[in-house]
Amino acid sequence: MLIGRDGSDAGASARRSAVREAHIALGDKLVAEGKMLFGTALLGDDGGMIGSMLVLDYPSRAELDQWLAIEPYATSGVWEEITITPVRVGPSFEGLHK
């Protein structure tokens, strides 16, 4: 699971908007390949986007890092803080992505 937290500076929203289409296009590709299982925007109290949470399926950290090297939110400074936590999909959800 990846949690990417956006910057809180005045230009944060503009950086996100500038590369959002490219981020979504890459996400669509990863969903089709079975590498992205779920994604959502994190919202602030005002309803604005302040980050992202993605459930990803990569066989190794090295392969995940290869994706991060081209992910627009990672390469354009949208995400200022990225946390990767290994997770396992629960039994109730296993059949959704096979």
C-alpha cells in the first residue's frame, strides 16, 4: 500500500492539477495490467485533495521503485512524502482481482 502525501505549500494544488491526467492514464494502464488494485484521493477538511492511497501488486520492491521512477505525482513533486507498507488482501476481496 502506498500513501503519498501532497505538499502543503501554495503551489501544491497546481502541481497536482498539472500532471493529474498523466497520473490517471498511467493508473488506468496499471489497473489493466493487474498492478493497481485500488486507488483513492486523500481529502483535507475542506474536501480538497491532499494525497493518494494506492493498493498495488508488485512482485518486488525493485519493480515498485521502477514504477515510482515514472509516476507523475512522484516525479513532479506532487507527493512530498511517500510511505510504502506491505499488505495482504483479505479473503473477502481475493476474488475481485483475479
